[in-house]
Amino acid sequence: MPVHYLLAIHFAGIYRGRGISHIWYLIATRQLDCDIRQPLNDFLDVWIPSP
């Protein structure tokens, strides 16, 4: 699921900045996963890592 989609659904309007930092935090702490070889932007696909 692309980051911009998550932001539009859960962090619309004035909460977008907070949503961006929250999503990057989840990626940094490995609670969300992504293909790190892709550019880190709003079109990056993220998913929940498998156990």
C-alpha cells in the first residue's frame, strides 16, 4: 500500500506532517516494511512484515 494512500485515509489535512513522521517511525522500527532500494517518497509501497 503506498504511503500517500495511508496519509490520505488516516492523516488528512493539517495532520499530514504528523502522519508522515509516524509512518517513517514505523518503518525505522521495523513495524512496517518496505523495499529500501526504492526511493523514499510518498509513492513507496509499505506492508506489515511477516513474523
